[in-house]
Amino acid sequence: MTFRATLDLLLLDWLQADALTARPRFAEHSADTFAAVLDLSERLAQDKFAPHNRRADTEEPHFDGERVHLPEATREAVQAHAEAGLRAAGQDAECGGMQLPYVVEAASRSFFMKASIGIDAYAMLTTANANLLMAHGTPAQRTAFAVPELDGRYTGTMCLSEPQAGSSLGDILTRAVPDGAGSDADPLGPRYRLQGHKMWISGGEHELSDNIVHLVLAKVPGADGRLPPGVKGISLFIVPRWLVDADGRLTGTRNDVALAGLNHKLGYRGTVNTLLNFGEGRYPVAGRAGAVGYRVGAEGDGLRCMFHMMNEARIQVGLGATMLGWAGYEAALDYARQRPQGRPAGPAGRDPATPPRPIIEHPDVRRMLLAQKAYAEGGLALGLYCARLVDDKATGDAAVASEAGALLELLTPVAKSWPSEWCQEANSLAIQVHGGYGYTRDFAVEQYWRDNRLNMIHEGTHGIQAQDLLGRKVRAEGGRALALWQARLQDTARRARAVVALQPMADALEDAAALVTAATQAAWRGDRPDVATHNAMGYLRGFGHTVVAWLWLDLATLASQRLEAGAGDAQLLQGQLAAARYFFVRELPQVGAWLAPVIDGDDQLATLDTDVL
Amino acid sequence: MTFRATLDLLLLDWLQADALTARPRFAEHSADTFAAVLDLSERLAQDKFAPHNRRADTEEPHFDGERVHLPEATREAVQAHAEAGLRAAGQDAECGGMQLPYVVEAASRSFFMKASIGIDAYAMLTTANANLLMAHGTPAQRTAFAVPELDGRYTGTMCLSEPQAGSSLGDILTRAVPDGAGSDADPLGPRYRLQGHKMWISGGEHELSDNIVHLVLAKVPGADGRLPPGVKGISLFIVPRWLVDADGRLTGTRNDVALAGLNHKLGYRGTVNTLLNFGEGRYPVAGRAGAVGYRVGAEGDGLRCMFHMMNEARIQVGLGATMLGWAGYEAALDYARQRPQGRPAGPAGRDPATPPRPIIEHPDVRRMLLAQKAYAEGGLALGLYCARLVDDKATGDAAVASEAGALLELLTPVAKSWPSEWCQEANSLAIQVHGGYGYTRDFAVEQYWRDNRLNMIHEGTHGIQAQDLLGRKVRAEGGRALALWQARLQDTARRARAVVALQPMADALEDAAALVTAATQAAWRGDRPDVATHNAMGYLRGFGHTVVAWLWLDLATLASQRLEAGAGDAQLLQGQLAAARYFFVRELPQVGAWLAPVIDGDDQLATLDTDVL
């Protein structure tokens, strides 16, 4: 099945994205305008991104002491994407945006991620950056920085981590001090000078755009000159690579932001990744060191502003992992259909003089293909479902928005982590289907596997997602989101039972959900956060597989109904039933083993004497 | 704990390698001579291999049109290893060998694999090649080819796969025809001319040695000029890169073997991997095309000769995967002890003004370290156990040898595949412990992860191992080996029950073994090989985890006894108990889910309509 056919099925038949056009914000849209955006995205991704994905890897960014060099194809792809208006896909029409639902924007993005995740990252980060400024910046900040990002002139970054502080943002050391007299009256916002080091900055230095808008987390020292401890002291600043005037025009003055070095990565090499020095005096402004930055939002409110975007950023990471899974699946499927090797087991294959058969006929190759489909399509369902929640939260009526908001908080750690883990596994299976050829750089799959390995690390590691889920999300509002999710799951199970063939799956799903409930209760039995989250990773894995099983059963129910009604592409629907069945037979049963240490309160990880390691 | 301490514990206390010195073949050895070999190996690996592992990756082999270039450090390391006599570690003393037990040879090899798997491969392949010739070659072939391999002058390769035939060796197309008049009377053996292409040949072309001895599988055409179908028509040939005279002296004449290209791999880049053209006429011999080859063994007996070495080759692949797992574990443990980040969950960590703590204090980091230890140490136990069986098969009395031989056949697919899968996972966890740093090439762990990905592919893919285990090994001799293994497992469980704390583990192990039995019976219920192996991969995974749980329980029992007796290094023994407990709580319970489709006879993989994929 083509990816597009699956995407359309999920987006339109399952999530009923066209129903969104009934809402005022999307009233100008229709199924046709959605389709046009997807057509455009598919074509652009195919023409401008996919052909250069390998080059973006092999011609890794390099710094000649003056400039960072990227392949010309990267610039052209990023530019073409921007010129098509896609950076502003979700923005208001009056700001030049397409005013599309987020779920359609995510569907559009999926084509570019599948074609080249490393090239797409420039566009993705820039849109995220601009969206943050549109939400939290002043009108002048929007005009000066966000608008040129959205229209393609500028690009943007997110500067959170530091060499000594990755997951623990409370420990950042970058400091921002008011920039002398008049700093309060700058038209671009309260003006500061920043000093510090920012690590893992994707898109931090290049020549793809006229300017780079860094969004930087830093702390403003107190009267004693010391930085406030913890995350409450963090503020957010716009630090442009090139300074602009009050009207947002480039002044030609370089800001004091310098490249300290490039990170040379295992994968995702198309995206330049940097260590940046802010304010070390390499490019003094007005005769002195310190990077000029304009505060966004209130002092101490930086993390809240940044995390406003975090759910969407995490959904996008999950979607990226998913699309790498899809890319590998497509490659493996194609290879398995072409490559002859071996003969069937049993009497039919006993004559060695018969020609070898395509490897797709071997059961274990089918297993590997079905697994990839179940992971990649399950990940897509999860990502789009969450994207649809973003729309419901933003544009649904009060009840819909409240419920969607709660579910989104709950499901975001899963949407980020589940594809990162399992679509990585899908990429490993794609290599395996190729045999020795998959281990060479002559085939695409090894790059997908390397690229995907990042996704369990960035935007909150796997461990952080587990802590977030078990430590916060399932307990928020007295467990409201968890109850809402279980209600939806039970509704799916109820509808599935109307299809005889799906009844055992409905039972299995409810059994798994009951284990999740038991694990949640067991973890919090003593109301001790330090004990509750000791086994958070087993919880995340069990929870994640249960969530994806729920979505698979929901899809299978719809597929069964449509097959029954003779509606839709029968092969596409049969494929969904096959993947759903695979997931229930071979994946979901692992949940019990993963949740058992949580349910049993196993304390080995908490009490281990690490000297014995 | 140091690797050496663990190795000594497994080799001496657990497997009682010194007891082998009571056998005539090893009578000249003692615990001291074993220790001396390990000391030497540890030092050489540390001095000559480890410092160059990264270089062997970054300075990938390249071909300038004339020669293949490798780092000089690779040549020096390979040479130092040979000069220490280690290539002939297992050979007879009268041939210049050390006449060491195989289990000690494997222990020696483990240091080099951990230090640089890509450099070690030249030595490993050469020894395997020479061992085959010592077992199956004529005296003249041994003298001319094996002896210079063992003493360090030559290197060797194994040429099995072809571009169109990887797993299905019966489909090879390389042909060998008698080399005209007098070809029967050549002192080096029946002389043929070979033509064909051989793919994935490690060490196929380089300047590390005076000659390269290719062992090549090819078919001799019948009277009708056609190649015999299937594996029964395969013969084995020695095809040297440079021709030698009857006394084995280099003649200066190049044989007709030409490099067609290098394979550019994802990992394992220190080992040059080639496509070789045999007999295309690039280097005509006596004026005509055709690579000169000398047959080893009888015509049609090639695969048997090659597979004589296959058990050992597969154990070595598993050991290599294990040692990559160890290398990653050591790196991750070191990093986790040094790297400060975050604070404890709960009240103790609530003050952000306190300094961050080393990440080893976080439960999820401990989980990742324990998992790596359980995988790497479990893999080592498995590899050494099988190596010990090689010794028992070769030098035990008739009853011991017979039982060891049967067990070795059964366990070899597990010894090859289990570490390939789980120590790969260990390497992924090693990256995860490092966070973003683990994703850069500034740290060693990403290379281990890339290197290890090969091990599920070469020397029989993961799928082939599963077929071998369920399709052949558990049924051989009416299930004799399976019964022998279960008896040993039950003996371990019985002894474990003498330690109160281990009783639940003994129960869990026997439950898992019962599931393996049930799965075996279910698979073969209809005596239909085509049906039996449809779910072979789930079987392999369930069987593998049960085997490793058995070994962990055996080690835990010994550790408990020694702790009770106050003997040995308490931290080392406590570490084993911790890893064993981890394995039983978080790994073994998955077996049920993996075996369920086998037990239930799920037929989805067999009956799938692949058009729906």
C-alpha cells in the first residue's frame, strides 16, 4: 500500500479531519484544500528532499573556520518548502498563513520527514520557533523575527541544553543581564546581554538564511550576582545572529554569538548541530562582549513559554521517528518483493533445481514486514491522533477542548517515546530484510536506523518521558486524563465487540488496560514520588503498547466495518487488519512482563549498591 | 568489576578450566600457563588494539586502483597478535601451536574482540581458515598454506556467499573445472580453474600479509557442462592470491583473483570487506583466465568441510557480539559514575541549589547498566560454556564427548544469535546512558552499536539460526540434545533450591523450560517442517532467554555458595546476584509472550496475502 493511501485513510476516514471545516477557524477549508496541501507536500518531498537524503548524510556539515558548509541541495529544499508557504501552514491567514488544522499540518510534514528528516529539521525548528514567538512575543518581536521566519528569509533554533545541563535545565549557567541604560525601552523588548554556552543546537550556524533567530533559555542574576537555582529562575530571550533595527531590518551588525564547534553525530547528519558561545566577545556589539537578547514574556517565565511548544515538539519527534520507520518499511518491502533467495520449507521447496523465490515468501521475512507495518502505521495513528487533539484543544468547544487538553498531556510522552523505540526497531528489521546489503551504505536503510537513534535522546530522553508519564501525567487532576483515556479505550473495545473476529482483541485490550491501572495504583500506593517512579520505564513501555493496541483495534474496527460495507480499498483495509492482528498476537502480550515489576513494586533499581556493577 | 575478574571467575571457578589439564592433550598446561596467556592477551589488546579501534573505523579501507590501504596500526596489531603465537593457540605443540583448550583460546580472543573487533577479524578468520586446513587438508596443503597462516606470514578468508546467493549456498554459481593435463597429480592437491564472484569476503584484499589464502566454495560442472543443483554439488578449494610451488614457496606469480570492489559498511569498518572476481582473466595464469585452486577433501564434500568449522565460527560471532556489549557496558559505567546531572526524586532532591548527582544514582540509569551487565555477562557465560563443550567433545571420554557434541549442536544457534540481538541492545543502552554525547563520534559507544549490527547478519542470519534450532537441532536424534539440556537445567534448578533466596528463580526457570517443551511439541505436532518453523523466531527468542536464565541461575547458585563460604570477591559475586535477579525479574517473563504464537500454532505468517502489505 502507498503511504499516501494510508495517510488519507487515517486522516479522513478515521480522524475525520474534514469535520474540522465546520469550525470557524477552518471554515475556508475543505477536503479539497486539504488534499491540495498533501499533494503539494508529497510532490515537493519527492522532488526536492528524497533525492538528497543520502547526500545530506555523506556531505556532513563542515566548518572551514569562517563558514559552515552544507550541500546546495539542502538550501534548495529548505527554500522550496518555505516558498510553498508551508512554514506558516498553521498560522492565521491574516498573517499570511494557511490557517490549516494542526493535524493536516502534521500530515504535510510527514512527507518531508519520510523523504529526509535531516533536511526537514531546519524547517520544522523554524516553524516551532516562529509559533512560539507568535504566541508569546510582542507585536514588534513577531514582526521583526517570526514573520521573516515564516516567509522563508530567516531560520530559527531552540537553545536549551548546555554542556553540563541536558535533562536538568534548572542547572543552566547562561546568564542575562540588562543591557545598560535604555534597555527597558527597546522597541524589540527588554534588552539584555547574554553570556554562556549552549549545546546540541540544531541549525545553530549555517548560510541557509539571512538571519538565525536563536531562542535562548538563560537566567537573570539576582542582586547578589548569583543565578537563581532551579527552573523557576529561567527566562527566555530572542538572540538573533545578525542584529535588526526597530523595524526589523537587518543592520549588518553581527551579534556576539559564535560557533564553538560542530557536533559530529552518528546520524541525522543533514542537520548541522552546534555548540554555540554566547557573549564571549568574538563579535563585540557597541564595543563590548555580550550577546544582545530581547526577553520574551516575563522574567522567570521562560520555561513555561518554551514548554508551551513542547507537546507539539514532542509529537513531531515521534512523528519523525515514525516516518523513518515508514521509509525503512517501504524500502524493505520493495526489496523483499524483488530479491530471490531460497525456496519454501517443506515438499514444495525440496527441488534445488527450481529457481529461488522472492524472500517475501519466507515466513520470517513476512514477520519482519508485518512488524514494521504495525510499528510505523501504529506510530502514524498515534501521532495523528495526538495532532487531532491539538486541534480539539485549540478549536473545540469548551468540553471538547478540556478533554482534548487533558488527553494530550497524558499521551504526549507516549507519542514521543513509543515511535522512537519501536520505529527504531522497525529500521533494524529493515536492515535485516536486506541481509548483508542492508549493512552497506549502498542501501538507504542503514541511514534510517542511524538517524532514528537520536529520537530516544532529544526533546526529553526516554527516561524523562517515563518520569513525566508516571510521575506527573497519570496523576494530574486526580487521574482525570487516565480515566478519560480508559473510557475511550473501553468505547473502542465495545465497538470492536460488534465484529465477531475482533472480540478476542477487545478482551486482550481491556486486560492490558487493567494491568496499566493496577500498575498505576501500585506505583503510587505509598504516595512517595521517589518510590513511584523507580520502575517508570517498564510502565512507559507497557502503557505505550496498550495505547497503540487501542488505536490498532480502533482502526481494525473501522476496517472491518468498511469491508463489510464494501467501501474503500479492500487490500488497504485487509492490510490494517493483518497488522492489527500481528500487534495483538505478538506485541501486546509483552505488556504483562513489562508491567510486572511496577505492579510488584520491585525495588532493585532503588536499592542497588552500585559498587557491584 | 573488571572484565578480567569476571572472566577468571567464569573460566576457573564456574567452568573449572584447570580440570582440563588432567586430560592428556592439556597435560603440559596448568592454571599458571592459562593465566599467562590471558595476561599476554589482555596486555596486547590494551596496547596494540584498543588505541586504534576508532582509527580503524574512521580510516576506512580504500582502494586506489592498485592497492587496498589500511591504517598502519592495523598491520602492527595483527602482526603483534601473530608473533605472540596466538593464531596457533589451539594447534598441536608439534606444529608450533600452544595446544590450549578451546575455552582458553576463546577467553584470550575475548580481549581482542573487546579492544577492536574490526582489527581482530583478520586474525580470527585466518585461524579459522588454517584450522580447517589442518583438519581437512593434505600434509602438503597444511605445510604450504596453513602453517604460514598460523605463524603470521599469510592471512586467510572464507569465500562462501555470492551476490545472488547469501543464505542459500546451494545456488552458488562459481564453477571449478580440472586444470588440464596433470591436474590430478599436483602435489598441492587436485588442481582446478575457478570462475565466479564471491561477495562479503572479509580480508579479501589488503597488504597485511605475504599471501592471502582464500577458501572457496564452488561447483564442478557435470559432463553436460551444467552445475549440479543444491548443496550436494559444492566442493571446497584453496585459491591463494599468490601462487606457491610444490614446497609452498611463493613463486611471484599472481593468481587470477581480482578485487571487484570494496563494500562500504555501516560498521565493522576496520575489516576490509570485498567483492572478489575469480578467474575473469585480470591476472592470467599460464596465459589464460581462471583462478588456480586446489581441492580440499572429496568432490561434493565442500560444505561438510566448511561446516566442520561452523559451530566454532558461530560461537565466535556470538562472543564478538558479547565483547562489543562488554565494551559498551564498561564505557557506560564509567560515564555514569562521572557525569553529574539532576537530583534524586523525592524530598532529598528537592533543593535545586544542591549540586547535581552522578547519573548512576538515577534508577533508570541503574536499570540500563544492570541490563547491559546481564546481557554482556550472560553472553560471556554462554560463549564460554559452549567453548567448554568444544573441548569436551574433542578431548572428553566417549560419554562426555557424545553428550557435549549433542549439546553443542543444540546451543550453537543460541550462542550465535542471542548475544547478537541482546548485546546489540546493550550497546543501544550504552548510547542512552551517555545521552546526546553518546550520539556523537567523540564517544566510543556509537561505534560499538554500529559494529554489533553485523552480527545478526553474518555467519547465518538470525532467521537462519531460528530455522536451524527449531527445524533441526531440537529434533536431532529424537530430541536427545533437548532432553540433555533440560536435564542440566533441572539439575541447576535443583541445586539453586538449596539457596532459599534462589527458590523463586528456580521455579521460574522450570516454568520457562516447560513452555519451551510445549512450544517444541506444538511446532512439530503435525510433523510438517513447513508448518513447524513458521514461528521459528519467537521460538529462538524464548529458547534463548531460557538458556541464558539457566546459566544465570547456575552462576547465582555458585555466587551464593561462595558468599556463604566467605570465598572470593564479595562485590564481584554480589554483582552476579544482582544481574541474575535483574534477568529473572525483567527479562525472563517475556518468554511466555514470545512462545505463545508457537504454542498456539498461529498461522498468520504462513497464510498472509502479501499484497496487503
